[in-house]
Amino acid sequence: MRRTPPPAALAVVLAVAVTTLQALLLPLFAGPAANLAPRDLPVVVAGPAPAVAAFTSKIESTSPGAFEVTTVADAAAADAAVLDREAYAAFILSPTGVTLHTATAAAPPVANLFSAAATQLGAGTGMPVTVADLAPLSADDAHGGGFAAGFFPLVITALLAAIALYFAVPGFAARVVGLFTFAGLAGVSGATVLQNWLGVVGGGWLPVAGVIALITLAVSATVHGLASVAGPRGIALGVVLILLVGNALGAVGAAPELLPQPWGEVGQWLPVGAGATLLRSAAWFGGAGGGAAAWVLASWALLGLALVGVGWLGRKEQAAPDDDQAHEAARRLGATVAA
């Protein structure tokens, strides 16, 4: 007979387990946030060759490892690199001064960093420095806080939808219908609230709604799939992977290059990080720079749906022997009654 541990012992074990989890989560969240710094931030420079060489040398010697500098042909190519999300900023050099082109919508902290650097550059050299924002944030969310805060409920509700469908809805087809229905409705409501009501997201309504639908499908399908094959333990794994690890490494309000590596890169392979990148691309850059993120989200969605199917097939095969035994018992009972 299995013995139940005393309540006091169980309480101590639970306290130790939760404290251990806390000890693991503290560095996961606080570590990256406390060590935000530029790490190989892509930058482009255009201008006369001697000036570009001197400028590049100064940047690399002043902040080694902070920037990845690429020389482009002219100002048009520099602006194209920023708007295609290939670079966070462009320095355009001329005999009369320096022009800095940024894209605040790509990552507000990075744009602020470059603006501060431009101010210091002008003060140190006496050269006039002009700053232009090629992709500003929405007027109703000038600092980008609304975007980061508004992204979190998308993830939370996707988790809740996955869990609710697992416990309340039987059947593979019904659950898949529920996942797609939720994703579609989440895209419509999310785009309407974030864009039309709050004004924290720019771009066209339809692309934004489509991206939000893909984000919520990736999250909900993954968690529901894990639950289908592993039960409540799968739900716990999904919450840890997406909500805790993904949120800590997703750089939703910053840029992956600001996080300690390789964690910034790892975050972009999870639904939260990829979702934030794709939503920024759709909202302010016409989708530019979002291709890899779209593939990541689609892969998570397909993986989750595949796991839902695997879990359903496993339960179906497990139920088959039980049905055979029930049929055999009914046959014997019928034979006994007939005799």
C-alpha cells in the first residue's frame, strides 16, 4: 500500500521545489536585463572612402565588438539597409557633417543609443550631426512601451486557449478547429485593439492581424500539442518554454543583439522572440526582415499540430484494446444469458 507523506513533509518538499524554481528564474530574467549592451549591432556607413575608413576605425576602436560596420555605396543604399532591417542605423558622411538615420520602430533602445552616440560625436568633433528617424513609432506610443506591454497578453491568452481546449474539448478535429478559430479571432481582435483603438501598432490592419493570428496559433498549438502527448506535464513544459524562457530571451522591447549571446539568438528561435520580430516587420517595415521569424512561427505551429495528432492517435490505439475487451465481455454475457 502506498503511503501518503505527512502534510508537513509535503509542505517542505513543495517549498524547496518552488524555491529552486525561483533560484533558476531570477538569473534567467534578471541576467539578460542587467547585461543589455550592444553586441555586433549591424550599422552601415556611406560617404567618401577616406572619411568612411577613418570613421569605421574610430567606431571599432572606441567600442570593440559593439558594432558590425558595413560600407555601402551611397545614402540611398544606406537608407535601404535600414528600412530592410539589415541595419539598425546608417551614418552618412559628407564634407559638411554627419547624418544619422535610425529606425526607432525596429528597437527603441537601439535608436536611443545611436542618437546619444551622435550627440557625443558632434560635441567631440565640432561637426554638425543631424539625426533622422526613417521608421518612427506610432504617435500614441512614442517610447514603445505600449508595444511591449501589449504583446504579453497575446501570449497569455494563447496559453489559456490551449489549456482550455485540452481540458474541455474532446476529439482531434474539434480541438484543431478550436485552435484555428481562436487564432483567427485573436488576430482580428488583437489588430483592432492594438492598432485602431490604442494606436500602438502601425502598418496595414490585415498584415498585423495575420501576424497576430500566426503568433497565437504557434503558441497555442505548441502548448496544446505538448499537453496532448504528455498531459499536465506537457502544459508545464510549454509554459516554462514559451512564457518563462521565451519571454526572458525574446527581446520584445529591445533587440536580440543587446542580450548576452547566444541567448539573444536563442530567443529568436522561440515563438515570443520570433513573434515580436515579425510583428515589428509587418507594422512598420512592410514585412521586411521578417522572413526567418515567419518560418520559425510556422514551424512551431506545425509541430504543435503534429503533436496534437500524435496524442490523439496514441489515445485511439490505447482505447482499441479496451473496446475489444468490452466487446468480448458483452459477447460472453450474451452467451451466458442465452444458455
